[in-house]
Amino acid sequence: MGTIHDVLTTYNLTSCIPLYKGAAQPLLRTKETFQIWQDLFGSLVWQGAFTQGYEDIYSWSNFTYDESKMAAVALIDAVKANKDTDPIYIYAAGMMTTIAQALSLYPSLVNETSGLYVMGGYFDTQYAAATGTPIVNDINTDINLIQDPEAAQIVFTSKWKKLVFGANVTNYLVPSQHLYNRILEKAGNRSVSEISKIPYFKQLSNLLVTGNYSQNTEQETLPFWDDVVSAFLAYPDLIQSETSLNVAVDTQFYSPFYGSLRIWGEEYAPRGVRTGNATVVNKINDSFFYDLLIDVYFEDFTQYCHNGVISPYYF
């Protein structure tokens, strides 16, 4: 929530995009059971909020949110209010707990929305995670599903009109020196130091770091996970290849794949387990994505809540 609040504040969007508190804990999984599972089947490099000694970089005092209702109820209300006038898509960038809660409260959610887009849904990553560096293991770990497998299974096997996974393709779109150079050129060849002094470019400064990619830490080379999925949600023409599959999430605690997405061709899908119909994106137009990414960073959203206008940012 802290990161989302930062983005909304930077772009002056808090007055028309409300922020609500989601689920505070998974449906079943706890830190204790997570550690037991790791003892049985091996440790993950990135353990999310279950990391020993983990402390969020934000505290509740760092940001404000609408306390009038919980996020699951707010999601239901938003769908009910707009379903007859606009196609509504849900974008899930984290754990599925809040959406699972919403489905429990209001099962018609799947019928009244146009679809669900999910950041995650990795598959066939076992070899890369086992043989790669710690950061490779990290990016091939579907921690959002692993932290709440039961919620993910509920959400992914509901009968959405459209269920789309960013999946593995999102791991291959990453920052680079070439991208940094393009951004700096777009900024009128201003230095990273000059850009960092402009409050509106806080998010852009976080991406650029020093502007020298070779100096980035591993955490500063992470893929554009959320950016990619939100991009092809808004611009479907970005997608160049996709596959229809049946999916489910392993919810067996005594399984090394507890919390992992399982996939089948329709004719091979199990009949005794509930599965969902999904689309997995295999390839997107990389150049189009990077062009779009740069353009969005240099658009001015500060008046959007007041007049609906998004204009180029003028220095």
C-alpha cells in the first residue's frame, strides 16, 4: 500500500483514485507453517513478508487511506457501480487474498467484470531457480501465490470471462543502460541529479538510480513485472503470442509445489480437481513496451482528477 500511495501522491491522483486496506493475512498460511514447509522442501531466496526479521519499509503513519470500508467491499462496490457503463478489468499485482474475499462475499463479481489480469503465474522455472544465482532464484519464485495458495486457487478457478497471466514473459523485460540513455535524452539530456530534484519525477528517479546501469544492485535490476502486465491490459496489441491453458494452484501442504501454478492443455487437465481457463502471454512487442514506458513517465497526470486531461510534461 505504501508504494501505491507514493505513486498516487506523486502524480496528484489521490482525490479520484481511492486507496483501501486489503487483507491483513493469508486465508490459511502463517509464518510458522511457511517455515515448516521450507524445512520439508527447501528454502526460497525471497520469502516475502515471511522472511525472518522482515520489516516493511513503510509504516501506517507514512500514508493515508480510506478507512470507510475494506478493499474487498470497495472492489465489489466499484464493480456494481460501473458494470452497466464500462468494461471493468481487475488487475492483481500481489497476493490473491483480497480478491478471494470479494468472491466469497459476491460471487457475481466474475460475471460482472470483463476479466482478471495477474502479475505472476510462472511455470517451468525449477531448473532456472535451482542453478541460477540468488537473484535468478528470486525472480523465478512466485511468492505472491506461495504466500496464499488457497486464495490463489479460489481466484484462478472462478469462471472469469477472461483470465490472463503475465507469466514468464515479464521476467525478461528489464532496465538497461540503453533504456537509461533514452530516458535521459527524453529529459533534454538533463543529469540524473537534476531529474531527482524534480518531485514529479520521484518514480522515474527510482528507476534511473545513478543512471549508470553497471552500478545497480541486484534489486535495482529487477524486471518490469507490474509495468508489463498493466501495459498489455491497456494496450492488447502489445501481445504477439499467447496460449490458452487450464490452470490450478497446488494447495497440498505436503508438496514441494505448494503454492505453485500448475498448467495443462485442455485435453490433459485433471477431472477430479477444479481448474480454470486462462491465457498465458508468451511474447510481447518489446520495443513497443519500452516506447510506451518512456512516454508514460513523461506524461503529466497532475490535472487528471480535476479535468480528466493527461498532457505532456513540460520542464
